Amino acid sequence: MNYDDSFDLYSVSTRKGSTSKRKKLRRTVNILASIILCLSVLLTGVMGVGIWALGMEINNDVEVEQGDFEDLVVSSNSKVSYILVVGVDPKETLTDIIIIACIDHEKNTLNFLQIPRDTYIGDDVPTKKVNAVHGNPRKGEAKINALRRRLSSYFGIPLDHYVKFTIRGFANVIDALDGITVNIETKNSKGIDIMDPFTKKHERIGPGVVTLTGRQAVGFVRKRTGTSDGYYKGDIDRIEAQREVYVSLAKKLQKMSGSQMLKIAQNCYSEISTDMSIGQILGYAEEVQEIPMESMGIYAVPGQFCNYNGLSMWSPHKDEYVQMFNTYFNPHGAPITTSDIQMIELHKKLGQSTRPSEVEQGGALSNVKK
């Protein structure tokens, strides 16, 4: 898809004259909001990682590679686009959250794929997990491209663009919305323990329906431990909890006023790093604005946990993943098979049997519950 990269918000907002121009301004404001609906919904999970570098601006300067590397795999069909969203630690080594958005331009759908950070990727990276690929590129290779290449070959998925988002930006968005409401489900009467990402102080929230501030929301989406709070599956508990935040955020953004939309957009822009231009982001966002929540879905890579040299690893289920990919993330391509991807089922490598997937698969955002 080709979008006009020369979009000028200032020139639109300062023009005088007809009602049609005012309507255009209102439409522009709505598009800005849909950027947040599109990106913030999928970027909410990206916030759940420690203290990241702050004050990042939208950056179109792609890291220059020096060497002969494989071509990046992008979509071969103009009817569908794939956007990689990652959250990095302050040193830009670990990508603790990885989400891929699939936008079907023809069918007007948007599906998100959550990739557990503990996914076993191979013995050639320090942690053996997918979260270490970004920080361990080959000599001369761009970090983000190292991750894109590995994800494409491992999961059989093309990646047209990438986005990075900071923890500060997420907290700002939630605060600008006057908080988000979630339902804390736990068997105990004390709720769950979360940590403020900035002060490192702990507090308990819930149980039941609660409205979270920006800092509390960050603490909620990054929580992954605490058996007394009902967290038994670590990274998978976090993935499943994040879905309720996605739903709450999306619903609230859809009801925002124009002034709120602009405030949210301003708070987000300074926290985004991407290879997309403003025009491209606005183009995608304009589409997403027309997609109902019933047509937005969220899914996670199926698999099971196993212990490998003392490390907890997420071992994917290849057959189940291929079926899910062909159903929700491959709307206009030939179906892939297990032989088309380099996914490693660690549990089989270790001689273990395949158990039912330990992650609850999602569905439409309008129906997803924690």
C-alpha cells in the first residue's frame, strides 16, 4: 500500500474557511486517535518490561547494515500488511515483549500475534530465547533486522514494518485517559501484588473491578510471578492478563473526545521509534479506525513449558501454530506447512511428549477475558 508521506498536520489544523475543511480537521483528529487505537492496543504489552530508554522520538533512520545478509521478508500481497512491535530494555539487548499485527486491507480485519519472550529459538543466542536475538546480531547486521529475519524464518511470517514503544509513553496514555478499568480475578481477598516501574514500590490491587493509573497499569501488564496471586505460568500469565488491558484501552479510546485524542497522540509520538513515516502510520490508522472490535483478534503462539539446562523455555507446538497461522495470519497467501518454517519443538528435542498448549488462545477483542 502506498501512503502519502507528506501529510502536514499543522497546515490542516491552521487552515480557515469552509465546513468541509473543519470536517477534514475533525477527521484528522480521529485518525490521530486511531493511531493510538491501532498501535496502543498492540503496544500495551510492550510497556510491560522494566525501565526503558525515555524520550524516544519517531525515528525513520534505519540502522545501516554493513555486510551481505539475507533479504528481509515482507508481504508479497498488497492486500495484507504485517507490523512487528517490540519492547527493548535500556541497553536495547533484550526484546521482552514481541507482538505482530496483521492488517487485512481487503477483509477489514486486524489480528495480533503474541510471541512469549521465553520462546526457545536455538542454542546460538546467549539465553537461547527469542528475547536475545535483537541484542546479538551478526557483525554488521542491524539489531532490528536480525530479529526480523529470525522471526520470519522461525514463524514463517513476513514483516513489513517495525515499531518500538517506551514504558513512559504507555503510562502517559493511561493517565491521559484518566485510567483504565480491568477486572482482577484472584481466589484470595487481597488482590494481586504489582510494582511501580519507576519507584520500585509494591502495592496490592483488586480483587474485582478496579481503575488503574498509568503506573499501576504498567505494573499490571508486566507482572508474571506470584503463586499466591494465581500466577503459575509466568510469561503466559502476563500474556493472558495483558489482553484485558487491550480490550479496556480499545473501548475507552473509541469513546474519546477530539481534545482527548490530540492529547493522547501528543503523548505517544515522542515515545515511538519506527521505520514508518507519519504518512504511513496515518494511512494504516485510517483503516484501523473502520475495523470493529469484533474484527480485531488476539492470539498467542501455542506451546508448553520445559526446562532446558536450568532455564524455563517456551516450547512451541508446530502443528497447532501452523493451523493458527493459516487461519488468522495468512489471509491471502498459500497455506504454509511445518516444513516451511524453522520452528524448534524443544520438548521433542528433549524427548518429552506433547502436552495440551498451556496458553489460553484468545479471539475477538470484543470477547476476550483474562
